Amino acid sequence: MTVGFLMGAATEAAAKANPTQKFAIVDCSYASGCITGAKEPNIDQLVFNTVQDGFLGGYLAAGTTKTGKVATFGGIELPTVTIYMDGYWDGVQYYNSKHGTHVQVLGWNEQTQKGSFTGDFTNQTKGQNLTQTFISEGADVIFPVAGNVGLGAAKAVQSADQAAGSTKVTMEWVDVDGCVSAAQYCSYFITSVEKGIQVAVKGAVTSAAGGSFKGGNYIGTLANGGVSLAPYHDFDSKVPAALKSEIKQITTGIENGSIQTPTKSPV
């Protein structure tokens, strides 16, 4: 089991050298370009259509901003990063179309595919500095798609909160429930835009153990529980009931295809 877009080439090489060994990789597939050779039948590719829950996260951010500006940024510019940002941007636009608002997204434009990246997934200082810039430009909901760099963003949000004397800036976490993985910042997380990594990995492992392993693609979606929004936690009473209801309706619409998200393929 390997994890991450950048592990594609090494996983492919190992699979070719060991054709009877079973492999699975998270956040990587042939279609996404992280594996470039002929398809190896012993690689199970676990990918997630995070444009869907990213869309929900963007809609939620647009519905909770007080300044009319929200922001997102990435770590390394990879398809597994920008797919989240695409969904977030488009969710904000959908909110604007439904409510006649003009919420702006700083840090990314889904149409031009241009935006802000720190260049890594580890440098928290870069995340803190970039988030401080967004806050100074008026953004009050931040969505970092940058691994541990996001902890720097959380530090900037915390500092802005302490300076204001009350929670003026909030954020959304990525991949996993931030109130579990970064509980010290839970009071700033409206929600987390999650991947069902545990379910996908368990499926790959148990299929190998049970003799039913098949190489190919697992695609996590809202419909199969492979992507989702985490609970609102401390914000449960602060997110308006009407907005929660809209989020549920949009979830259903994405699942049944009546609401279209950006078309970039996760696989």
C-alpha cells in the first residue's frame, strides 16, 4: 500500500518487477497521469472525486462568510490538490447564482486554473504567511489543501482570532476530520472536506486477504461514502439551519446528477 500522487512511478516499477504481488495506491491512477506506463493488473488505484465535497465546502464557505471573500490555496500543484480547489471555487459560484451574492474566491480560479501554492506539504511558515495575506485582503473563511502546511494556516487563523477578540476568521480542513487530526484548532474548523481513505484502504486489504483482489479503480464519491463533509462540531449551532438544509439538498443533487460539478476526472 503506497500513498500519494508522487508515489506513482515507484509503485508502478515495483508492480512490474513483482507481478504476483498485489499493490494498492491512494490518490493516484493511470488516468490522472501519476502512472504513465501500460496498466498493471496488480495495482488497485484508490482515488476520490473530491470535487464533489469540495463543492459543498465552497457553498458552505460562501454561506458563512461575513466579508464576502473566502480563500483557498494548495501545497504542490497536483491534480489531487487542484480537484479540491476546483470544487470549492465552483461551490462558491453556485451559491452566488442561487442567492444573488458576489462572494469572491482568493487563491484559485477554476476557469483559468491559476492560483496560489506553497510548493510543498510541510512548511507551516509558508502556510501561515500566505493565510495572513489572504486575511489582510479580507478573506474570512480559509481552505488550505496542503497537508501539514495547513497547520500554519490554522495558526494564522488563531492569531487573527486572538487579535480580534472573537472568531472573525474560520477555516475548513482537508482530507480528514480536522477536529480529530488537529484537535487544538477545532474551534476554528467549520467543517472538514474529507476523503473516505479508511474505507477504501480497508476494501483493498480485505479483498487481497479474501482472494477477490482486482486491479483497477476505486472511485470515492458522495453517493458511495467515499467523500463527505465532516460534522460541524463547534459550529453546529452557528451554521444556520437553512444553510444546512441547502447543503443536504445539494448533496442529493450531486449524487443524482441534477447538479453538475467541474468535470475534471479524479482517475
